[in-house]
Amino acid sequence: MADAYELARLADSLEAAVAGRSSTLLVAGSGGLGASRLLDEAERRIAALPEPIAVVRCRALPGRAWAPYAPIADGLGRLVGRLPD
């Protein structure tokens, strides 16, 4: 699991979002370092908030280095696809 520093940064970012201040977290790391567990914890905490907060979760894939923004476009595409008409 993430250490206290990462969880504190996560909590700060969520508090800012709830207060109406935009916030962005970039989680990066090699496989096995706990980034997925940290993101799972972030989503758990976000689901418990009284106000809905949009989450865009992206993943870079090997072999797609030619398209550096593809993970962001994929994540935003999933978010937009969930919006009501």
C-alpha cells in the first residue's frame, strides 16, 4: 500500500476538489510499486464523498510510444462517454 506521504497528498487533493479548487494528481511508476493500489484507494475515497467528482484513470501501454497522448485521450473518451446527452 502507499505510504503516508502519498496518502496525505491524495487527501489534500480530494479536500481541494471538494472545496471547489481544481486538482490534478499524476501517479507514475514501474509495475509492482503500488500505483494501482493507490489509485484504487483514491477511487474508494472519492466514492465516499458527498459530491460527485470525475475521475479519469489512464494507462500507458507498451508499444504505443508513438502516441504519447493516447492514454489521456482514452481516459477522457471514457469520461465523455458517461456524460448524459
